Amino acid sequence: MQIFEVIELKEPPYMETKELFADISKEETVKDLIDNQKVLILIDHNEKRIWTYYGPKTSLKLQMFGGILARKFRAQLRLFYRISNMNEYSYDDRSIQKIFEQQVGPGRARVITREDYNSYTIPGEKATKFTDLCVHTGINKKDAIELLKSIPQPEDFHPKIILIGGDFYSYESELNSYITKIDEIKTIKKLGQIPNGFYFDNTYQYSIRLIIKDGKVQAVEYYIPEDLKVKGEQIKIPIFMEEKFHQPGEMNSIFNSMKIPEKLIEEPIKEQLNVNKVNKDKIDLE
């Protein structure tokens, strides 16, 4: 596995890469080189796959550079590789765990520098394209919501609002199970249409996540740090639907659940007898 770090430059083309190497003496793997303050490009030559990793503490511009340079690497490797984004998967996913366990070593990919940046292009890439990059009203909202559900949310952040195709949505939690442990399901609920006008919100320290597919912004998510989340009082109780009481059931199961085990009855009786005996002895002594 080869790993390259995306570097921002002050002059055109404003980006390049440098290759990262593991410390052999420490037996470092890919996981040891993952850094949440860097944008990385990982190239798996066995699987013919290029992975992008966007550290949660990196700027949006640097993450965009990472996506551009990943395409440059694909052109350099003659398009035999496909590009995937690690941030679309949970770290518990088996494919990500497999990447973390790999050794870092040399390969046939070469660093992309400022001097040779324009040497790697994909055929037809320079053709003029007219693409509406916006919160597009022509997207399939159901597909966008399903895509959003399939991507894990960033850790230590709380979602506030989502923009999808001219409407705004919010995450809502629904109680799925309350027996043995609380199990909640997060659903995406529509709140209404985006109204016309100009809006500026300086209430929170927002972090924005863009979900882009085929040149269209599928969703714009606004997150705040988890420690800024307002802790409101929430009563979590099970809700029994009326229809369930119309179904016949076994009364003995209810009666049995109300019975007190004999062992629990004996203990308080013995304790009370001991108290009575002590009190009687005190009276006799007087």
C-alpha cells in the first residue's frame, strides 16, 4: 500500500503530493499513518483501488484538492484503478479494517508535483461541461436520503439541519426497543421548503459536510460539536399501540409475572422476627 499526503501550495496549481513511509523498526501499518489533520491518498495495487481519506480537522479546500489529485493518480495509472472514499465507511467496516492492517511500502505510483501536474489528465476531462453545482432541485430526493443514511456520521458532532433538493430536513430519533437496552433508530424527516431570502446564522460553530454525486450536491449537512449540543430533558417511555390490546393473550403469563418468589418473602419475615425478639428482650430486662 502506497500513501501520499496532499499538500497545499501558494502558487498554481496550488496542490501537490508527497509520499509517506512507515517506520520499519516500529512495524507501522496503514493505521499508524492515518492522521485526522491530513488529507491522504492510499493506493492499493493488489486491489487496483485508490482510497481518499479526508481528516475531520482539514479544510474543505484541502479535501477538494484530495479528490482532484486522486483523479490525477488514476490517470497516471492508466485508468485501471477505481476511486473510493474511506469517509463513506465506518472504521468498523471489514474493508476498512483490512486496509488498516496492511503494510506501507513502495509501488509504481509516483508523486504528483507542481512541475508535472498537467501531465496527468483523463481523456475528455478538458471538454467544456456545463454543470449546475448547487442544491439541485432536479435530484432524486429519495435516492439522496438513502445515500445519506448509508454514510456514517462524523464522530463528536451533532447534526442540526440538512438541505436536500430545495427542502430542509432534520434527523429524528425513534425508540425501537426498550427491553434490556435502549435502541434508537435515526430517521430523516422533512421540515419544509427552503424559503427565498438571505440568511446568516452565527449561533453555532457550524461544520458543513457536502454529499456530492455525479457533479450534483445531493445534500448539505450542518453539524455542531457534540459538547455544544443543548441537553434537553427527554422522557423515554415505551408506547403501546391500541391495536395490541385488541389481540387475545394468555392471562396466566400476567399473573405469573406478578408473583413474588418465596425466597424474597422469607427474608423480610426472618428479619422482622429477629427485631421482635430483640424488642421483647429489652422489655423483659426493664
